[in-house]
Amino acid sequence: MIHYYSCYFFLADNLLKENLELKEQRPCKICMACETNVVFLPCGYFVSCAGCAPALQLCPICRATIKGTVRTYVA
């Protein structure tokens, strides 16, 4: 039993570290402060936070006209 619980906590700790690392890899490419959470339509690029997206008319990656945005939530 002790081995099972220590293994479980080891795996849980690794998952938390991996989650944090993934969040750190997704900063907004505009302000570099917030987490990326907006997808531009129709190009589909995922590079901006909800605070920066409304100020943009062109996608900063492909320069396509932004016709809409979708707020995303990463579980």
C-alpha cells in the first residue's frame, strides 16, 4: 500500500509540473504577460490573450484580416 500511494503522489506531482510548464509556454505574443486564450478566425492562429485581441485587426502571424475571435479554455 505504501508503495502505491508514493507512486500516486509522484505521478500527481509530475502532472502538476507538466501543466505549469505548458502554461508557461503559451504567453500572449503581444503583451507577453498573460496566457494565450484567443483563436483568430478564419486563420486559426492561437497567439493572443483576451485583453490584446480586440486591438488587432490583422493576425500578427499571417496578416490575414481577423473576422472573429473565439475565447478558448484549456482544461
